[in-house]
Amino acid sequence: MASPSDTASLPVPWPENVEIKLYTGGCHCKAIRYEFAYPDIYSMPIVSCNCSICDNHGALNVSTYDKDFRFTKGTANDLTPYTFGSGQVVHRFCPTCGTSIGPTVPGGAFVVVNTRTIDNIDLKRLHLKHVEGKSVASLDEFVL
Ligand SMILES: [Zn+2]
């Protein structure tokens, strides 16, 4: 197993002295809305992971700190959780429209946002970082 020092941490560290923007988004039926602070999303690596569930959803993920993310409509308790495998990651869905907002790692102090759920996101401008999620057994081995 790789040691933490061999792996980039999640969230991806923010460059210093960059402008921080506020992003908003939510699920399709608008029962769940969120906002989070992040550097220019088009300048940061976006995780395109080939693990079974990201592959299945077509998720393109960005992770941010818990303190910089909040729900503006609905709460985390309104989402339907789903875990599999090691159970380390809790995937979350709107129970009405099924949108995958993005998973969390309890105690991990960060939130993952599926960039496809961000308002007015221009997918063509994202810088995708392809990650071999299918070949790792735990988050500790998740190399960015
Ligand atoms: Zn919904």
C-alpha cells in the first residue's frame, strides 16, 4: 500500500494567492441546492475516475473542504446514501430525481462535488485528470 506521502491528498491543495470563487449547483428537481468556495474550476484538476461507481455515473469530481461547502436547500440528511466495497465513501443521491451530488468520506473533512451538477458548468473547459480508481482497494491508495 502506498503511504500518504506518496499520494496527493484530497482535496487537491489550492494554489496560493488565487481568487476563490463561489460555485452553486444542485440536483435536477431542485430539492437539493448547494454552494461551495473553490479556485477557478477550469484551472484545477477534475477527477475522472474509472472505479465502478464513477464509471457508472459518468462522474467528474472535484473535492473541497467541509468548511467551504454548504447546502442552501435541503440538507445532507435529505440525500439517499449508498456505500459498497470498503464502505469508506458514502455516495449520495437525491431521493426524488436520482442526481448524484457527489460522495463524502465521513471524518475526512472534505466533500466531493460532481461537477456535472454545478450551475452553468462548461464541461468542455474542464481539465480532466484520469484516475485509476478501479485498481485501488482503499482511499489511502487513491493517487491523483
Ligand atoms: Zn432532485
